[in-house]
Amino acid sequence: MKFYFLLLSLTFSANVIACDTVMKDYTLECNYQDHFNKLKENFKVYNTNPLTLKGHILPYALGDKNYNAKKNEYLNHSNENLESNQQWITWQNSQVAISKLNPIILEVGDILKLHTRIFSTKSIGDIFNSKLGKLRTGNAEVNPTISYSCEDGKITDDTVALMGQYDLKTSEGYPLLALKDISTCKDLKNTKSGKLIFYKNASVASELNRWLVDFNDALLRYEMNKDMEASPFQYLADMRRWFIALSPFSIGNENVVEALIQYASHRLHLPPLAKAPQGEPILTEREEHRKQVITRMKESLIFFESCLYETKVKVISEQCRSL
């Protein structure tokens, strides 16, 4: 099987997602793809990689959902402060871990290693050592629970309706998420408190493998320029949402899936899909989440273009310098 994928990869690895093939039916994404490719080419002239620009990477690594609006705010972070910041450390570890992933086909063992490598730094690893590289059922955590209070403002009538007919299900047809103990908040209109329950099932490994089979198959199809039911951007948004809803690990699910999205984006030569606000994809309807991902990608392209202009006129702000 691996030889088959290797042969296909060698055959199609030179192909880049093109607007006249896979994305021909997705005008918006096609335009963004062309825009990104032109920016990358222009940045090469100045020996600069847009993906290493300080104003893009810092907020992304530190997990701010409004990274484009607050990019300047992060420029005051000294290297000393960053080296002690857990999000920054895990981001750096992620970059190393991504480089070690198989460029052809991923297996569950690769995801377990990825999880360990992301949290491999001693200051972090010592805290979670017993859980690193292990699925949550191995830690006897079958169905994790997140409690949301009225003040959190996460559960609304729309959330309750979404969870009532949740689209992400196990292979047996059970919803991956459910709401329990829902209570109306007295002083907050359309807001409720309650508990978000992740599915109770001992087959986390089989569910993760199902996710991975889909992921491997889709990436290969996109590389072969096969017609798909969604654009690559939409697909990766869906896979992020599915992975977080599955939550195969007791800790670090968002970090792992962000690394996998970066891996896929690089492999398919796509613009970066900026980090999602923690936990929010699973509380958002699929189409709405897709729109949010496209919006964040658009913001990153606007930022890259403004930095390219500064580089051309040789008046470069601090946020447009490479790390």
C-alpha cells in the first residue's frame, strides 16, 4: 500500500492546485490561491518568506483570534518572554514535528508521535508526560466534559439547535457532541449554561483512523487534481472541526490539528489557514465555520501584501520583518 502511494506521490507531487482544475468551481478560493502564489513569488525577489513575518507568526503562535487587528501588540514580546510562553514553545515544536511527517501518507502512529513532539519540551512535557502520545481512552477518559457558565456566553439558542441535530457522528451514527444540563440564564437574553459532552465510546482509535483515511485520501485526490465536493480550503476547515469534535487526546487537540492543517496547506501549496479560536469550530455550524476560515485567510493575504509593499519601498515596519 505504501509503495502504491509513493508511486502516486512521485507522479503527482509536482502538480500544484490549479484554478482550472480542482478549484475551477470555487471562484473566491481560486482568486485567493492566485493571489497567494503571486505574493510568494514576489517575496522571493527580496529573499523573504511571507510565512515567517513577525506580525503574522506571533499572534498565530500565541493563539489570538484577532491576530490581524492586534499584530502590533505582539511586537513587544521579547525573546525571553516568548521562550517561556507555552503557546510559542508548542508552535516551535510543531514546526519541527511537521517536518518529520511522512509527505505521502499518515498513519495513526504518526499522529501519536506528532502529539508527543509538540509537547516534547521539558517545561511542558513534565506536566503532561503520562498523557503524551496516548489517546484519551488509554487514560480512562472516555467522554470528556466542558462546563459553560452564563458568563462564558458560548451556549445560545443557535448552539442548542445545532447540537440537537449535530452533523459530526461516529461510525455507528452517534453524534460526537451533545449538550446536557441546559439552563436558561436569567439576565442574559438568548444565553444558556450547560455541559458539552464528548461522545462516550471506547473506539477513539478507530474513529481517529477513520478521520485519517479521509484525510490521506482527500490530499492525494487534490494532488491528482481530481474533482471534489469541496474546495481544499473548505475541506481543511471541515477536517479541523471534525478533529476537535473527536478530541482523540486528553490534551492538545487544537495544537495537533493546527499542525496537521499546516502540513496539508504546505503540501497543497495553499495560503495559511489561520489558527481558529480555541473550541469555537465545534460550536459553529459547518458552513459558518467555512466562511470564518476564508475570512481569516483573506486577512492574512492582506497583511502579506502590505508587507510586500513596505519591502518594495524599503520602509519596513517591525511587524513585516522575518523572525
